Amino acid sequence: QYFKKFNYDKMFFSSDEVSACHNSDIIIVATEWSNFKDLDWATIHAQVKSPIIMDFRNILDSAELKSTGFKYYPIGISDEI
């Protein structure tokens, strides 16, 4: 019944990780795939609505993301990073 209420017209599909982030409110990394570790975060930062990343797998470089201007939230790790 949940799927009957879901608005599929608002879904966006992309052929690559960078364009998938375009105009996003938040980026959630929920996989350990290595291709997400080496993205061009400066390019992504320039095209998002809100520079927020939640990293559910703790695979990203906190210092790099923060220096690029992202608010970075690694799940399960202290915010003192």
C-alpha cells in the first residue's frame, strides 16, 4: 500500500554519481563501493542545494569534505572529527 502513495513522477535517475547529486538537499552514502571514495567533491559541492553528506558506511575522507565546504556526518563516529 505504501507504493500506491509514492509519487514516482518525482524520482530522478542518473547515469553517474556526480549528476545524481545535482540540486540535492542531502547526499547519503549507503554503500562501500570504491567509486564513491574518489568523486570530484568540489564539482559536486558547486551543484547541490545544501552541502550535507551523511556517510552510513564511513568510507569518505572527513577532512577533504570539510575543506570543500560540506557538512559531513559519518554515522557511528563522534562529531569531533
